[in-house]
Amino acid sequence: MSRPKDLQLVGNTLARERMREKAEQERAERMNTKQKAGTPKRDVPLQQKVLTWIIELLGEMPKGNTDYDQWIQDPKTLARILQACMYNSVPMDMIEGPVSKVEKREDQYKHFLKYVKLAGVPQEFLFNPENDLVQGHNIPKVTRCLAMLAKVSCYKEFEDIEIVCPDEEQNGAAYIQECIRRKSKKSIDNGIILI
């Protein structure tokens, strides 16, 4: 005895929906960028939680092969996140218009940080747009800033999460020492002696 046609459609639709959800989850996991050498250690569970929150908040996933780092570097993405957390904090042409029409990227980053601070994110969670975000030297700090924005905006996913800033001086000193060690090793390999 075969199932009625309506039940077959529902069953197939549910299966397709589950397959799509699983594929989106796998893509989101692949999208998490791997740790770069010489950068502060990433909090992978926090980064995954922030990534999932952004996807749900914006109602879309990054296009193509864009990973987490590249996606959050886009000022329009940050503006849309800010707009969702603080209504009317961002001019609509900054979200929808081309970057050249609105203002420079640097100005958009400054605007984002200004309103994130006004939203209640403490100073120690704010990041340096050029070094931390664009050059990718401290993506974990950017992730903590976004997580803290979600927390102060009262999103329930972040209510019970404790977001802690690691000792920045220690991380910065370790990073500088690693860069110096690499430069001196590269110089020795190339026959150049640094004094």
C-alpha cells in the first residue's frame, strides 16, 4: 500500500529542508577561518556563536567562498549588524549604497566603533580597524567586540556567556617577539645580519 501523495510531498519537503540546514551548518563550520601563525589565539566556540548570530541577524550567509574574516571586514556587514542592534544608528546609504558614494572604509569603521561604544560596549573590547580587522592581526578581538555588542543589545544567545579580554600586553609582546624571531631567522637564512 502506498502513502497518499500529500504525505509524500511533506516527507520529501522535510527531508530536503533538513538536508539544506545540514549543508548550511557544514558551510558555516568550513567558513570559520583557521588560526594564522603569530596572531592571538582564537576562541573557536565564541567565533562560531558570533558567526551563527550574524547569519541569523542578517538573514543571509556570506556569498561564495567568503570566510568569516573577510565577511566581517566588509563595512556594510558591520553597518547592518549595528543597524539591527541600534535602529537608526547608521544612514541607509551606508548599508545599501556603494562605498565610494558614502564615505571611505576608514570612516565607516570609525562610525561603527563610535556607535558600538555608545551602545555600551566597554573600551577594552573595541578594536583597531586597520591592524586588528583589515590586516587580520587580531580577529579574536573583533569577535569579542561583536559578541559584547550582542550581549549589551540583550540577545538571549549571549546572556549567559562571559566574554573576557585576555591580557593584551602579553599577547602583543609575544606577537612582537615572534615577528622579531622570524625576521632574524629569515635574515640569517638570507645571509643578512641584523644589528
